[in-house]
Amino acid sequence: MSRRMVIFFLFVGILFWDFACTKKSNQDSNTELLSTLLTQGSPIQSACQRFILTEANCVAIPDSSVSACPSLISKLKDQIQPRELNTDAVAILYFDCFSKINLVYNSAKACNQNSFASNTEYRRVQRTGTSPAEISWQEAMNQCGSLENAVPPADSGLQETDTILGSDPFQ
């Protein structure tokens, strides 16, 4: 079976399960998912979209990954130090690490799409909140970014890059 055929069937399967498993009132979420699937281009864009989708699980009106990712990618890459190592491959590792900690945070908060009004509020609460979920997230963020002399998780692949973030790129 050709690669295009496999991708086509995966795409159709994802769409089928998305539409079959969601309420009809979730049309905006379906539109965002379809938009994401159709616009996935580079691996860095895909990693950013996964990151945005982890936030969207808890946000009433989530940012569109199509419009938000160019800025987020730029902000992240600007914080990767040393500068000569701020490649797409390294940025993908950071996005993946942040996505994982967002999923843990979402579970700890037991959040849903009405928990936060926007992605901006979601990020603000993560960074300034004092609940156990926020404190745990803040520690994990420091680890992912090697902030405050923290060490990235071994399974993130970030230790091998010899990079750190100058600061939190999404504040």
C-alpha cells in the first residue's frame, strides 16, 4: 500500500472517530481539528499544534493553532540557548516536553473546555497559581526548560541537546 494511501486512510479514520465521538454542538472543535489536520506541514508546525491542542482541552475559546503557531515557534526558538542550537529539531523537543506537562496539569486540574476563558488565562494561572497542580506544573516547566538549574526529564531528549531556555517563552 502506498504511503499516500496510508495517510488518506489515517485521515479518514481520524475524521470518522472525531465526528462519531463528539456532540453535534462541538462544531467549532471539529472545525479546528479539521483545520489542523489539513494544514499540518512541517514537523515544527505539528509539534506546536499538539501543544496548542493540549491547552485547548481546558479553554473555552482556544487559540487557532494555524494563527498562533508562527508566533509561538518564534518565541520558543528565540529563548533557546546557545543561539546556534535553536533549530527546529530542538524546538520540537521543547514543544513535546511542554505538551506532556500540560496533559499532566490538565488531569490534575480535572479541567474541561470551560475551565479557562482563553489560552492566555490558562498560561497565566499555570505560572502564578499556588494549587498543587500549578506548583507541580511550574516545577515541570523549570525541568523542561532547564530553568533555575533544573535538569530536563531523561525521556524528553533535551539533556542531549546541551541547550537551555533563557526564560519561559510563553509568558
